Amino acid sequence: MSSKVQNQGVLIIDDSDVDRQVIADILTDAGYTVHQLPSPIGATRTARELQVRLVIIDQNLPSLNGSKLAALFRSAGLADLRVVLISSADEHDMLDITRRAKADAFVSKQRMSEELVATVRRLLR
């Protein structure tokens, strides 16, 4: 992968260690620099400090769901940050939630291996 791709940092926020690691492996293999958080605590600060360009958020975080965290990123002066929601919930419902949260995309956890890299590439062009 080119250094351009490698320098595009991605932050993953998911309370599942397994899911977070799967996502990290997929994106690392595609050449992205990956950072991880197990909860939304400190997420906006971390995104700023690491200067990530994209954040992947699990919709079903226990303390603050992904769509509310997406809105928090937007209101915290991080409007240029690309936001992808992930979930294993009903896709029709998630697409509506994604639109209302002003997130940039939704990827189903069931199809991460097929869709995640393409979605990230499209958003970081």
C-alpha cells in the first residue's frame, strides 16, 4: 500500500474486543493506520489528538449509542471527520439511523469483510 493510504488514520470505537480486532485486522491489512477505543469515553479528544480522518462506531455501545456519538463528533467541531456506523441490527433501520445521525455510511457487521475497505476508501478519497 502507498504511504498515502497508511497515513490515513482510522479510529474504531466498539465495546467488543473481538469485533474491534476483526475491524482493525481488515483495515490494517488494507494499509490503514488503525487506533482503537473500547468505549466512547474520550473519543472526541482522541480523534483530535490522533488527527484521524475517519471513525468507525458500533451503534450498540452500552453507554452512548453510535448515532448519538456521531452527532457529538459533528457538534464538537469535527465536521470533516468521516463517520461509519456498524451494527448487526436490521439494515433498513440502520440506514434510517445513519441518515438521521448525519453519519457518512453504514456497514453491516455481517458483511464487514466484503464492504468495509471499499466504504473506507470511498469516504477517504
